[in-house]
Amino acid sequence: PKPPGPDRIFGSTSGQYDIFYGVVWGTRTAFKIGLFVVLIAGFVGVTLGAVAGYYGGIIDEVLMRITDIMWAIPTLVLAMAIVVAFGRGLDKIMIALAMVQWRWYVRLIRAEVLTLLDQDYVHAAKTMGVSEFKIILRHILPNAIYPVLIMASMDMGSMVITASFMSFVGLGAPKGFADWGQMVALARNY
């Protein structure tokens, strides 16, 4: 490794990778991971949770039992198993984390939908003959989405840390790619 100097602001690692370059471009990778995972997991979770909460009955039971089965396996263990099964890489990590993270959003949005179903404006829309899809889209989701947005903003950071951990243990990007987990792995001897 080289110490910091005019050509390399933060210095370099033992493989001659520029640390400043890794930090800056690793930030780009981290934002991409956080946004992708939260958007996909949020979309799947909100869709399934809204359907389960609105329709209830057997649909609710089936969707919530699938969610309970997913809850039985720890997040990190399940995500690592998915990455190992599909192969290494940041794209596989993002897909695996999205496949695991949706379960939080299902429960949250389902609870919100169940509380909103008994509101007067939902009953009025049903009485006026508005379709169920429009009721969910125009009346229920706009009022139920706020806790999901708060949870999504908090999940972005945790998804970045989880993805960095998976890169740290060798499941992430190829060597030399700007990734925070890989940078920590390269520097662990120092």
C-alpha cells in the first residue's frame, strides 16, 4: 500500500487500488443497492399486503402464511443462501435482498389497510359502485403508504450495510470493483 499523496488523496491498498476512487464510486454502488432493493421489495410487499388486507379470507390466509414461512428463516442466512444458489455478484445480492426484504412491507401495509377498511370514505366509495381496484389505488394506498415510506427510508441504510457485509465475505463484486465491503476486506490486514 502507498500512503496518501498528491496523486492518491487517501492512498492505495496492497493491490494498488486507489482508496478515494473506491469511496466515491462505492457510494454510487451503495445508493444503487439501497434504492433497488427498497423499491423492488416495497413494490412487492405493498402489492401483496394491500391485496391480503383488502380481500381478506382465504387470500389473506395464504399470503400471510407464505410471509410467516419467510419470517421463519433469518434475513441474512436466507439472502446468503440465495446468492450462493444463483452465483456471486452485486446484482445477485440486490435480487436476493429484495427477495427477502419484502416480508416487512407486507405486514406493515396489511395492518394499515385493515385499519382503513372501516373508514367512512371507503364505505362511501363501495356504496357508489367504485371498483375495488380504484378503491385500493385512490382511497386506501394514499392513506396507508406513509409508514411504508418511513420504513423504506430507514431500510436503505441497512440494505447497504447488509450488501457490504456480503461483499466482505466474498459474495459480492469481483476484485477491483468499487464496493465498500470489498474495500474493508482488502484492508483488514492493516
